[in-house]
Amino acid sequence: MDDHVIPPANRRALLLAAIAAGAGASVLGSVDPAAAAEMGRSDKPLRAAFSNAGLQATWCAQGKAAAEYWGRMYNVDVTWFDGELNATRQRGAIDNMASQKWDFVAIQAFGIGTLTAPVRKMIDAGVPVIDMDTLIAPLDQVNVHSFLAPDNEFMGASVTQALMDAIGGEGTVIMTQGALGHTGAQGRARGFESVLKRFPKVEVLDTQPGDWDVTKVARIWDTHLTKYPKISAAYFHNDDMALAAHNVMKARGRTDIKIGGCDAMPPALAAVGDGRMHATVRNPSCRIHGGAIVAGVAAVMMGEKGGEGGIPKSVVTDGPVVTKANAAGMAWMERNFLI
């Protein structure tokens, strides 16, 4: 084989290395070792603990895959503590996490204020803690290294606006919320409400939470479809709930309802493409979980502080509204753990 021909797998590795290096990172073994050391990759594996709300949720499962992928590039061994979509069980998992030694940790809390004590214990022990997607506690109450999260109000507002455009600004709408203690869900609700204020001809029929639980959402929507003979649009705080409700709508012959979700997960991208969903918006789990790896490695290997002069205390991870026009490109980006 010609020495100058790079196999596809190696080309992909080099491409990702170049992308990461452009963001101040180092990556795979195909990168020059001196460059890897300069950019922060550890010669010996770092130990990191991760937890997100619950691996039953597609967004969380994708985030785990992304963290492990970026961990391999940065020589980080990732140990997972599943939140199981339950605040009490996640608290037990984080108490367990706090009893062990880690180079850094990254956590998405199921609910604000539920993990404060064990997180403070780790911070007090000198462990950098990266907060992901939803606040562990207000940033002035717990000294996390950084908080990586999307603009949830934008997410809620942009999908709601797309739904209002689809129904011509008239009719009825239901919002199915996530967990009420989740600050991301709170932001999405504020975004929804900010848009609805501009549409006096739209009636909001219901806003009860589904708690990210697809079984619960199916029950809720079976009741909605019995109670409300006309539902013009439905906004869901994540795609899993949106697709669970769509299955109920389909079974009841109510596929005229315009559906919007959040997260832009692969099943939702397919649903937008074939018309089952009208729109979704990307909550970039790959960027958030991969970014937590980058932030943790920078803290440990390069001594990067959180706050002024280091990684900002709050980092907004952007993600676009997804329609048929850009769904395929978004799917490619997700397959490569880039957004």
C-alpha cells in the first residue's frame, strides 16, 4: 500500500484530532506524542466519574457514549453512576461516587438541590466537578468548575414558535414538561410561555409534567385524547416523550396534531424527516459530555481554573432547530459525537 495513502479509519481519527486541537484539545494515539502532551492528554489514564439523569433517556445514553468516546481520545477511564430517572436513587449513586477518589467528575442532576452535599464533599477534597445540562445548585451556592448547558429558554421558545407557525397562530396546544425540578425543563417551560404570550388565539389546554418517563407520558396522552377532541399542537420537553405520545396519537387516529420536541435525538430526526414530528431542537449531548471530558482534563493536566482566566463558570452549548432541511446533517454530526 502507498505510504502516503491514509486508511479511512485513520483519516477520521486525524480529522477528529484536528477538530479537537482547534478547540485546545489533544486526541488519539495517531497524534504526535509531543503534541498530545502539549495539548493535555495524560500519559497514564485519568479516572473520571460521570452521572446523568438516567440512561433510560435517549439523550443520556448518547451522552454516555460520547463521554466514553472522548475519554478514549484523552486517555480518561470513565466510570458511570446511573441516575435512573429518580432523584433518590441518583443521590445514593452520587454519595457512593463521593466516597471514592477521582481525578474529576461530571454530573447532570435529575433535580436541582438534590446532590449538593456530596458534590460539595468532592469539591472540598479538591476534585474538579463539571456540571452538565441542569444546575446541581445555583452557581453562587456550589463552586463547580464549570456548567455546560444549552440555552433552554431558546430551545423551548424556538420549537414553540415553529408549532405556532404550523397552526397559523390559532387553536389549542398542550405542553408536556420534563421533571419540574430540572432547571433545563424550567427553562423550556419559560420559553414556551414567552411565545404563547404573543398568540392570544391559542388556548393552552394542559402543562402537566411527564418526568421524562415514556410510560407515564403514554398514560397522560391517552387521557388527553379522550378529554380534548381538538388538539392543534403539542410541545414536549424531550423527544422520547414526544414519540411516546405520537404512538398513542397514531393508535387513536389523531395524527393531525403538530408535534415538537427537544434534544434532536436520532429517532426524532427520523420522525422529523418522515413527518411524524414537525420540529425538534438540538440539545447537544455529545458536545456537553465531550466538553466535560475536555474541561476535566484541562483542570487536571494543565491546572486550568474555573472562572476568570480559565474555563468560564457557565458555558452555553448551542444547538439549532431541526427541520427536514437539516435533519440529515445533524444525524451525521451526532454519529461522529460532534454535537
